[in-house]
Amino acid sequence: DVRIAGLGIVLVVLAMDCTSLPVPPSRAPETRPALLAGMDGQWVMVGDVLGKPAEYSLIVSPVLAGSFTELHMTDVQSPPQYEARVFIAHDKDSSQILVHWLDVFGGKGSIPHGTGQITGNTIEFIIPYTEGPFRDRLTYDTSNGKWHFTIESAQGPEQWKHFATYEIARTN
């Protein structure tokens, strides 16, 4: 039958054509530091923003083949008043932390990215916003398995002012 022979030729041509396609690189092994990987899971964040009570649901997971740790924060109010996705990567060559903070305030607020370090049980980074830098510090308390998250805004050279503070406790 001519139709079957024609189909066979088309399949051979397609198979030959596919051999010229580039092979995607294999996925890199997860390279997240243990402190970041230890954050994976579901958490609740309770604290304040500029002195006003705040509570968020927090889901932390590896993304992009473990290249980043994603912190997905959602306000527990219904409907939520705030949501953010924070992507933290660790550059092994420089031992630097690179951070991208995206939230409901839009694209402009996601520029620039932040940089910092992991020191002991603390992840600290500064995001040099045009309006003034913010310093974020996440510290893991090994005695109770909770995180403490402090966000400060610059108030002049080397002077920092409280913006937000949270205690982060695992829910799962």
C-alpha cells in the first residue's frame, strides 16, 4: 500500500532529522548548602512589618535542578494582601549568596538582586534598592528548630532601622 510506504518514508526522514538536534545538557547535581536545603518544607511566619502584626504561610523548596532555593510567602489573610517569591542561590566559586526578591509590587521592585553570605547558621544579604538598601538576615536556631528573619532598611551610612521581624516555625 502506497500510504503505508509513504508513512514509513516520513518516519525515517523525521528520525534522521532528529539526530541533528542538540542534546540538552544533563541536569547539574543539587549544589545547595545544607543550611538552605534544611529550610525545605512548610512553615508559618509570625511577626511584624513596621510594627503591625503579620503572618505568612511559607513553602520552601529547591527549584531549577537545585540551583535555587525558593521561599514562597503568602499572607494568611483572605484574600492575601501580600505574596512574594524569593530565590536564593549559592555560588560555590565565590561562596556568595545571590537573591532575587519578586513580590506583588511588580517588576521594578525585583531590581536589583541582592548579594550576601552564609556564616554559620545565618544567611545574610543586602538588596541595594534605589530608594535605599535593605538588609535581610535569616538565622537558624538549632535549639528549637526555628528560624528568625529580620529585615532592616538603611537609614544613612551603616545605620539600619527595623522594617520587619518574624519567627518561622515548621508546620510539617
